Amino acid sequence: MTTLIDKTSPARSGGQGPSGSGRRGPVVILRGSGRYRLILAVCLVLAAGFVAWGGTLQPFEQGQLTRAGIFAIAILGLNFTTGYVGLLSVGHSAFLGLGAYTTGVLVVNYNQTALSTIPVAMGICFVVGLLVGIPALRIRGLYLAIVTLALGVAFPEIVARLGGLTGGAEGLTIRRTLLRPPEWSGFTLGEKDQWLYWLTIVCLLLAFVVLRNIITGRYGMAMNAVRQNEIAAAASGVNIATVKLLSFAVSGAITGLAGSLFAMYIGSLFAEGSFTVLAGITLLIGLVVGGERTMLGPIIGGLIVVFLPYYTSDIGGGQFSAVLFAIALIAVVFVAPDGIAGGLGRIIRKVVRVDARRPDGGREGGLFGDAPTATATESGSAR
Amino acid sequence: MDIFLTRLFAGMTAGSIYAMIALTLVIVFRSSATINFAQGEFALFTTYVSWWLTERGWNIWVTLIPAVVIGFVLCAAAERFLVRPVRRRDEAAVLIVGLALFTGLNGLSGTIWGSDDKVYPRLVPVSVDSFLEIAGARLFYDSLFVMGALVVVVGGLTLLMSRTNLGLQMRAVATNQESAGLCGIKVGRVFMISWGLAGAIGAVAAAILVPILPPGQLGLPGMFHMLIFGTVAAILGGLDSIKGAVVGGLSLGVGLAMINGYGSGLGGSISLTVALVVVVAVLGLRPSGLFGSKRLERV
């Protein structure tokens, strides 16, 4: 990417890079300039190329990629509340499961098409998210993590209890023919994997764009304010209760979307296997390692939680990936608190800096997270 | 009556174990203000060590010594090298280190000893007739042993807290870290010892509970369930109170036994959910638990 940029460009003089010191500051690119658009276009083409390459893979590899996409959506949802508002949740597995079981039950027992169940799943998860958000108004930090832990632990038990609806401990199997891609898509039943891959990509893209717009907007500023200092946020006119409840609900709905897709992907649902608290912890690990409060973090996290166990399954009877996860987590906490995406972002920002045209900034929630403070202190110390 | 007593005894047995796990969490919480998610996995690791030694022909009681020592050293080292450097940053960072230890220790145990269940011997051998009969109900000796172990642990802790210099320092740190530091207490060392102590108690608790509580074998996922019960008990009692942990653990154990026994609509597979709903309700009404000290916030 750096080779694209002419380092002696006039754009650089517009920045506040450390002039006079021996070290060259980062190249500054203005948002919306031609150069910026070119880089963006190249990144988009690369991403599109990757997605298209995924579309040509063998069913198994493609399935793994679909799975990673589904987890990326779920982690996007988790990032919304745990990352931006700071409501730590270890029980998001329940939303994943709720979405999956909504789709499963509607398809199997009520003859709905799989696609039409997605809005229902998201709606139910939204409402449950609101309900779970209520304790978050009074309970904070660690104690809130315990409440979400309770949610995660309770979910498999409740599913087992409602055996008549959910198949209980035996699980719920969705027959393959029930997951037939819709007529208009042009995919046949045999191409179900292809259909699901593209459906996941579209959902991921939609979730990404919608969440990014929320986070970079007014509401996103309110979310950041609530995380950083509740009292100051309230004093500035942010309704803390609304922000917390809505963020939990939206987060639940997005993770529910992932669950719905997961049901279509996996076909047979076992609450004890797929939706325990351990799955919630996996989501949290993916988020932290990928990068909290970054937009690319959840996607990196989704790829990691799927592919790291896959590639290390030969070592130590499949248990070794857990050790690697632990090392990655500790490395993240010690070396790059904003995860892989944040760390990459910091390295890139040493070379290239994107400045907004507006003087007021508003860059929170950029692809690599909210960085301006880091750059500001850096250039400050260089002077 | 005898059925009631039988259920009471079963509940007390399980409750004693929950109380012991809750104690380990409370000790850590009093010093570091965090719930150590990895507490169960530390205990899992030491129990695997103990099992491995019994396979080498050691007496089960003798294997407890290395288990306790390893538990102490592992936990203290984790505090010193992993938790303390990030402690000042925020709660979330410590919690994530805890999650990392949780995942890592579980994976490490699995990598070293394999993921199949192991048969772990009982500390107190039982036969069909080794019980006391009280009003028609049977109180097995191993239940007595578990309750006795809890009494010994709590008694030891109380003595440590109230009679020794170290205990005084630990209480001072729990009350106010800065003031304690200004009085010349080496706060960091107290943290480390607290974690080590929790690890040692966890090692004992795990060795006792593995053969008694279902599934009765040593397996990788088992301790996490125990950790949840322990957390529930600790929260019920207020996270920073030793008395609270014991009351919380016993009432959780007895409560679950009664729900399972009498409330057939609520029992069985869903009992943990019921317990958790109670905890959330308790937290909603009294955010610092039954015996926990109120947190003051500066507004």
C-alpha cells in the first residue's frame, strides 16, 4: 500500500507532522481526496477478490469460511456492546443459540422458509437483549459479567427444558430439503453451501455497514461517552439507560442474525454442544484478539476462532489450540491492548495517516479503531 | 422426615464444596477486586498432577502435598507475572487475563494428559454400610469428611485472618490498599500470597469434590461447572466476605437439593437456571450481596 504514495506529495505539508526533527512523520492523506479514494478502491478490490476466491473453493474449505463469516457477525454484535459501551458480556452464546433455535423451530415446526426466519430471530433477540440490558442499568463491571454468565449458563438448560419445542437434549435436526435456497437466487439444493456462503457475506456486509454508520454517528459518540465516563456522559445530556439498553438489544439482534445463519449452516442444533458459555467465551476471545472497538477486529477474530483450532487440531489431541488462544490473549493484553486490528492500525498509522477534512475529527470507529489520541501524543512528544 | 434429612445432608455436602470454591474466589477478590475465572482450572491442573502421581503408585493423601504446593506456586506466579502488570489498567484487562488462564490451563491439561475422563480415587473410601443413621436418614462418612474439611479450612482461614500478622496485613489491604501501603505493608506480596492461598485451597477442594460430585470422574469440562456454582455462592454472600461465602455455598447446596427434591417443575435439568435467577434478583436488590461490604462511589 505504501508504494502507492508519493512521499513528497503536497498533501503532506497540510498535516501537522513533526517538522524539523530528523524523523519523517507519517504521510498525511485527506479523507475524500483522490489519493484516499484510490487506496480505498484498492482495498475494496482486494477484499472483493478474497471473497470471490472464497466462492470458488471446495465445499469443505468454503464451509470453514462461511463459519468464520458467521462468527465474525456474532463478534460484530458483541463488539457493539462490549467494545463500544463497555458492558462486558460472556453470555452472548445465548443470543447465538436463541437466533439459531428460532430459525430451527420455525423451519421445522412451522414450515417457514429459512430466509424468512432471519427477521424473526433478530426481533426476538432484540427483545431479549432489552430484557437482559435491564440489570445492566444497576449492576456494573464484573457483576454484570456474572449476570451475562447466568444468561449463557441458563440457555442450554432452558432449551433442554422446552424439549417439546426444541427437541431437548437430543437436539433439533433441520432436514436438508427444508434449507433449500429460494427460487429467485438461482441456486439449486445441491448448491446450498454456495448459497449460504454468499448469504453470509451479504449479511456480514450489511451488518458491517449498518454498525459502522451507527458507531461513527451521534449515537456512537454517546456510546463512547458512556464507556469512558458515565457521569460526564449524563452531564452532557446522554441518556445512559437508553444507550445501554439499546446497545445490548442491537448487539443481541446482530448476534441473533449470526445464530440464524449458524442454524442454516450446521443443520442440527445441540444447545449443549454449540451454545454453552464456552461458546460465549470463544466469542469474547475472538473479539479481544481481533481488536475491541475496531471495525476489522471482529472479522479477524472470526477468522481466528475458526481457523486456529482447525490448523492446530493435530497437536495434543486438539487441545493445543486452547493454549495458543491463551498465549494470544495474554500477548494482546500486554502488547496490543486494541488487538490485532488495533496493532496493525498503529503500525500503518506510522506510515500513513488519514486526516478528516472537517476540523472536528469524528474518526472514532475507523477501520482500525479510534487512534487519534495515540498519534497526537506521538507527534506532541516528537516536538 | 428421613427423606428431608437425606436431601439436607446431600445439599450440605455439595454446599460445603461450593463454599470452599467460593472461599477461593473471595480470597482473590478481597485482594485483587476481580473474579478469577481460571480458579477452577488451576484446581483442575493440580488434580491432574495428583491423579498422575497416584498412577505412579503414590498414596492419594501424599499426592495432595505436591498438588497444594503447585496450586500455591501457580496461582502466586500468575498474580505476580500476569495479573499485576495489567491490574492498574482496568477491570476488563484482568478479566481477560483470567479467561486466558482459563482457556490455557484447560488446554494444557488436555494436551498433557488427554481429554478422556480419568478415575480419581476417593480420599475416604466408602462402602455400603459406612454411614451414621440419624432419624432414618443416612449420613455417609464421606459427607461428614467434606463438611469437616470445610470447617477445617474456614477455621484455619479465620485463625490466619485474626491471629497472624499476615492476616492483619491481608485485612488491611482488603480495606484500603493505599492506606495499607502507606503503613508499610508490602501490598504486592500480600496479593501474591492471597492468590497462592486461593490456589492451595482450590487444590484441596478439587481433590475432595472430583469423586463425590457428578460425573464422579476427572474430566476437562468438570471444573467450569463447579466454578459457576462457586461464583453463584460467592456472589450470593457478597464477594468480599468469608462468612458470606460459607453461608452462600451452604444455602446454594441445600437450596438446589430441595428444589430438585420437592419442586419437580423447577428441578432437574433447570436447577442451575433457577439458582442463577435468584442470584440476579439478589444482585438487583442488593448489588453487593448478602454480607458484602457496600461499595462507596464518589459522585
